[in-house]
Amino acid sequence: MEKFTTLTGVAAPLPLINVDTDMIIPKQFLKTIKRSGLGKNLFDEMRYLEDGSENPDFVLNKPAYRNAEILIAGENFGCGSSREHAPWALLDFGIRCIIAPSFADIFYNNCFKNGILPIVLPQEQVDELMREAEKGENARMTVDLENQEITTSEGKTFRFEIDSFKKHCLLEGLDDIALTMARIDSIAEYERKMALERPWV
Amino acid sequence: MTAPKTLYDKIWDAHLVEESEDGTSLIYIDRHLVHEVTSPQAFEGLRMAGRKVRAPEKTIAVPDHNVPTTPDREKGIENEESRIQVEALDRNAREFGIHYYPVNDIRQGIVHIVGPEQGWTLPGMTVVCGDSHTATHGAFGALAHGIGTSEVEHVLATQTLIQKKSKNMKVEITGRLQPGVTAKDVTLAIIGATGTAGGTGHVIEYCGDVIRDLSMEGRMTVCNMAIEGGARAGLIAPDEKTFEYIKGRPHAPKGAQWEAAMAWWQTLFTDEDAEFDKVVTLKGEDIAPVVTWGTSPEDVLPITAEVPDPESFEGGKVDAARRALEYMGLKPGQKLTDIEIDTVFIGSCTNGRIEDLRAAAEILKGKKIKEGIRAMVVPGSGLVRAQAEEEGLAQIFIDAGFEWRLAGCSMCLAMNPDQLSPGERCAATSNRNFEGRQGKGGRTHLMSPAMAAAAAITGRLTDVRELM
């Protein structure tokens, strides 16, 4: 997993609530057996017209936001399915950070497994960043994970909270499985105990 | 004396392998269910790292999302990408030595129907699957939730998950349900009341007389949609109905093990005075047969209502409702019962069990669906299908004009050829009415199997009570 330390980039505004995983990556693109290559179908139904051409009105098709690395969105972002194809598609497009008033649990968790930082801020602050993002490509933002701060191009800062373990894993680019494999003796001990206590499991 | 615990607290504590100071915990997983869409990358990860499946005997795989449901599916899957995914699951199951129900096995079906049916799902267990509707298994008093593919790989390799404990939420449904009101109406009404993010960060325990009175099938329908209310998991304390359902199933404990299991299962309830972080109470009598009008499962109204005016909402919901009405092709003030449909879909992990088919058949018996309506029943498993044939339900559906399909997820998420066309309007017993969920441009109204059957007869959204 790629480390997340500090990111400076263009933020794209997506002022919709309840952006669901079917919107982020429709099911016809879940038929892959790989993790890569999903970026071209990110937000597919909003991003392309019937004839397959780009919808010029969709934010990520506008010249200012084509290289956006940050997404600002409404509440309950990522609701719906557990498909990790949603963060894979965002990452493949180049999005490394999403800022919203709230996220759906499974999606939120999936982001951290892929080096994406989801940031929860109060609605008023998200509204302020949304207005900032609407200024286009000159409105770049800096996200500093170590110091838990977002700084706008005008120098205004917003502090955010994050779970300390998740922060540590992102900063170091740690692989969960390797971490847990180091605890394998505890797992084996639990299994021995359970074989006696709940043998039917 | 120890502090009173909720059911969730008890199951959590029983699966805690390790806990660090900040509360980050290693939780042991008793059952890992696997399907073809969210697992190939996980198995590939194992292979690349030279790792094995730690507990293949606790890992159960079945293809469901992609499989065709037409009677000719023995001939194979036409869509190449779908076929590759199912073949990958075949190969991974064999290579890693996990339990497997292949496409043409009578026990094949939707993973959340197969698990309980085969007795894999038991009270007090932790159950995970790379699928958000894993919450279904909570009906047995099992802590069950969906995970992403990275976590699928983590569970395959270590049989554990790294987690922090969620908060406790109680949803109590008091009293009794009115005639024509089912488990699906209950679960939709709850989401209508709490919103799609109402349960975020929480594990819900459903309780109250209405929940006690529900069958195991009905309880599965309620828990299935916990995720649509934002909660990763929904739980119902096990009782005699639960034990009765489990007893004798192929993988249920037997003999002395059954007795030992029962002794523990009977301790699985929320202690008196245990505290919940959030409590929601609904009266069973207040719940009507409901349908959804928009593109979020929280867009729920009684069938007797009218399409709402977006301006009647607040905040971001105003724009969301406006967008939803445009997508759905509806106007504020339109009576829900005036909305004409093109298609009816009965099935899914929400409503693809035998009781659901019985409820729909009861309404359809001796009747025909409206001319021009496309209607299909997709049983949740090969065994549900066989039982429905034995009970004569299949014939009722066929005589009414329904297509009688083979088991799979089908038009719930339309990854197989069962899809809506742009603008096509569907009365569906599934769980999500998101834009494009059942096919690009498709319009979904969620409802109970009985309501879907009623809609098939009249060709419009219908109050099932008028046909009872």
C-alpha cells in the first residue's frame, strides 16, 4: 500500500448526499478479477452520455478538475455495497482523499486499505471547502495527515480527527495482513481454547 | 458483579483475540462466506504472498451474483467476464480446499440464503462475507457484517479482522402487525424513520413483540436491510424459533455438541439494564404496507400516500429528492397507486426464501398478471426452488404468467443478463433502489413479495390489502 503523508492537489466539488457505491462504480465493471483499470469507469453513469462520450457537465470532465486528487462530497458518502471496487476506482482515477460530513462504514474502512484518506468534517466546514473547490484548479488544497490539517490555497486551515491506528497504518503504508501475521500465536491460542469451549463452531 | 451487557457486547467479548490500549481489536471469525465477485483479488493476494487459507473448514463459497437464472444455464455462462469470475471461484475453492457449492449443485443459491439453509450460520457466531447484505445472518443472533476484498484476504489468511467496537443501537417494534403488513414493510419502515445513515457506526439489535412474532425467514428479511439503514450489522436474540430452525440442518451441531451449544446459545440475550447508545421505537400497528418512491431506501411511504414535494425536505435532501423524482419520472402529488409498472421481480437475499414465495403465491393463486407485464420469480436457492415446486407454488406462478427461474442474485443487482432497460419501471422485492441498480436507467420501487404480486396483477403499485 502506498503511504499517505502530505497531499497537495486540486479538490473537485461533488455536492450530492448519499453517493452510493453503484454510482461510484456500476456493477457491470465488477466483473474484473484485477484491482486496477477501474478509473475510466469511475462515476460511469454520471460521467458519460448515452453514446459513450463524456458528459461535459460532470465535474471530473471539466478541464479544471480532470486531475483532481481530492473529492469534496455530501453526507453518507459510499453507502450501499461492500465492493472495494469503489475505492479501487477512485484510486485508479487519482483520488487520494475524500472530505465529507459522514461516510458509510464499510466504504470508510475500505479506503484505508487502499491508501485513501477519508476525512469527516462538520457540515459547515465541508460547505466552506465545497465553495473553495468550486473555484476550480487554482483552488488547491493541502492535506497533512501527520498534523491532521487541511490548508486551503488562501491559507485557511481546518483540523480533522482520525483514529490513531488507522493514521499510523496510512503514514507508514502498512499492510494489515503482515501486522496480524505477527500475532499468529495469539490466534492459535484462541483457537485451542475455543476447540474446548465451543467445539461445534 | 459484572456490568450488564448487550447481545452485541457478549458476542464481541467471546471473539476477542487481542485488544490494544486504543481499543483496536483482533476479532476471531467463525464463518467466512465467499462469492465470485469480491473474492478473486483476495485469493490472488494469498497466492502472491505464498499464504494459505487458515481455516478452510470455516470457509464456504458459492457463486451467485453473476450466474444466469434461465433454465439452460447448465450449458455454461455466455458472458465471458462473468464466466471467468465463476471459473476463478471454482479454481480457488479447489486449490485452497474450502467448502463449495458449484453452479449446478441443487444447494447453490444466494450466499445469504445458503448459509442459514445448510446450518453454517449459528447463534453467537461471527460471520463475514465480501457483501454488505451479510447482515442477514444476524437473524440468528450471529454478529454478521460485510467486508471489502482486502478484509476478505485478511480473513482468509488469519481468520481474524482488525476492528474497533461499534456502538449499540436498539430498534424496538412493539405490538402487532396489521393484516397485509410483512417483515419487509417493517424493515423499510425502520429505514424510513431513521434514514440511510441512522445506524452508521452502530450494531442494531431488533427486538419487541413484532420481531418475536416473525418467523426466521421474516427476521432474516429485517436484518438483511440493516445495512440500508447504515448499520453494518443487525441482531436478533435467538429463541426457540431459532433453535427449531437450526436443528437437523446439515452443518448444525448434533448429539452432545447440540446440548453444549444450546447451553451457550440460551445465554445470548441483552441483560436487563444494559445500556444502548441509541434507541428507536416504532409501533407495529402504525406500520402500513410501504413502497419506495425515490432512489434511496429511506425514500419510503405507505402505499396510500402521494409522491412527496422535494421542497418539503431539508438540507441536501431537497436536491437529492428533486434528482430522484427526475430519475424516477414522477411528479409531486401523484398518487403512488397510480404509478404504472412494466416489470416485477420477486427474489433476492431480502425476499427469496420459501415464506416469501408463499406470500406472493397466496395473492396470485387463480389470477393472471396484467397483459404486457414482465414478471419473474428467482428463488434464493436450488432447495427453495425445489420446495416451492413440491408445495405447488411454482405452478401458481407459472399459471399466473411469471417466469420460474433458477437461483441467483439476478435482477437485484443485474450483474447477470436479468436487467432493466432505461426507463423500465420495476416492482422489486430486493433491497436497493439506487440509480442504475437494476440496469442503467431502470426505475425500482422496493416492496414486499405480496405487494409485488399485487402490482403484477394490476399493472400498477397496489395496496395488497385490496386483493386480500
